Amino acid sequence: MMQNSTISHFILGSYLDLGYEKYLFFSMVLLLYMLIVATNSSLVVLICVTRRLRKPMFLFVASLFVNELYGSTGFFPFLMLQILNDVHTISVPACYLQMFPVYTYARVEFCTLAAMSYDRYLAICCPLQYSARVTPHRVLLCICLMWLYSFVRVLTTLCLNLSQLLCGNVINSLYCMNYLVAKLLCGDLQVINIYGLVTTTMSIMLPLLLILYSYLKILHVVFSGTNQARPKALGTCAPHIVSLLNFSFGCIFQVLHTRFGMSAMPDGFRIFLSLYFLIFQPLINPLMYGMQTSQIRETCKHVFSSKTARIGQA
């Protein structure tokens, strides 16, 4: 429990005075959130109810879509509430509660992308062993462990902050961020800063190293094989590469922004980039995997054509 009872809330200092335009921005954010929920939940249901999609790769994809729903639901309602409010404050417990889904979302995303890259490596580089080494049971176990690991790591970090006293309450951000809250703690923060920097680096670098290793192996096999096999092999990796680059860009900017400020940037552009990984990743993933993955695309066409035929017969 927080030891300091004198500070009960944080002030979010990055909100601009929008006037009546706040209703326009609220409507835009609401539409984005509804689009994210509709697309991601539809694809999760499609994968769950379609027998031909109950394969290891698509189980990872479903986990990715569930994570987009989880992260968006942990963030968008809070953002919409703040847009409508004239005073942008949040209680200390609510601040930590809001940080938890955002940070676990980021960790689960990187872990899932790393696992998917290794899955593609095994499928392309070890095709004869793939079915034996990658089973649905093992994939489900891997997904559960990734989510559990992310929850425990984030909870440990937040509890470390909760054990300290607060000496300030102004956060220069649109939402609560662990590093910015840690800067407001009293006393010697060297241990917390080092721990936060190490865990952040590990959360990004370790998955990226596994991804880099997997794709170097994939490229070696693809370009040492026949020309006919290259387009198919690279095509199965394309959605994953786009998703990875998009999310890495958003997270790396967020780390640089919180650590170094980047006050030279215009406010609007800085706010846009600070929200990038929370908004565009949940929008891009359904588009990339739904449109570029042939089995999901064909299943969507089949479902849509069947519903159209039923409506025509009614």
C-alpha cells in the first residue's frame, strides 16, 4: 500500500485545452476503439470456430488479437474519459491500475511476436520436424507462460514503486507511465531507475534477438533454395515483419520520449507518437493477418459469401 497519504492523485500535464473540439476528438477515439474491438474480436472468433484454422501459427495470431483487445480496453476508455474532463487528474490507485494493462500489453506483444518468428523458423527451416515439435498443446502452454511471465514482471515493477513515498504529482503525459511516476518518488531512485532500464531493455532486446536469429536462419534457407519457394516463404513472414517493425517503432519512440523528453518536437506530433503503439498496432494487425494470410482471407470470404447467400434466399 502507498505509504504517503498526502498525495492522493496525479495531474496529467500533456492535455491541451480543446474547448468544444473535445467532443470531436472523443468521437474519433470512440470510433477507433469500436473498430479495434470489431476487427480483432471477429478474427478471434473466426479462428476459434473454424477447424482448419486451429493450427499452431493461428493460435499465436489469435493470442495477438486477444492482446490487442486487452491493451485497447485497458487504455481507450481511460483516454476517452480524460478527453471529456476539463480537469485531467487520476487517483494514485487508478494510475497504477491503468499502467498494468498497458505495460503487460507491450510485453505480451513482444513475446508473442518473438514466438511467432521462431514458429516460422521451424516451419521453413525444419519442415519435416515441425508437426512433431510444434503441437497445439505446446503452443497453448507457451501462450499461457508468456501471459503469466508478462503479468508477473509488470506487477513486480509496479509493487517496487508502490513501496516508495511520493514527493510530486505532475505527470507530463496523457496517461500514467512507470518511469514518469518513478521520477516523482522520494529518496534515492538509483535502484529503481536501473531496474526499470534493465527490465525495459530486456523486454525489448531479448525478443528482438530471438526474432533476428530466426529471420537470419530463414533468409539463409530461403536464398539458398529454389527460386520457386522464395515468394511463398517470404509471403508467410511478411505480416509478421510489418507488425514487428510497426510495434518496435512505437515502443522505441515511447522509451526515448519518456527518458529524454524530446521537448523540441511540436506538442501535437509528440502526443501522436506517444499514442502510436497503442492505436496503430491493434489496427494494423487485423489488416495484415486478415488480408495477407491466405487461409484467414479465404475463410473470411467463405463466411461472407455464405451469409450473403442466406440473406438472398430469405
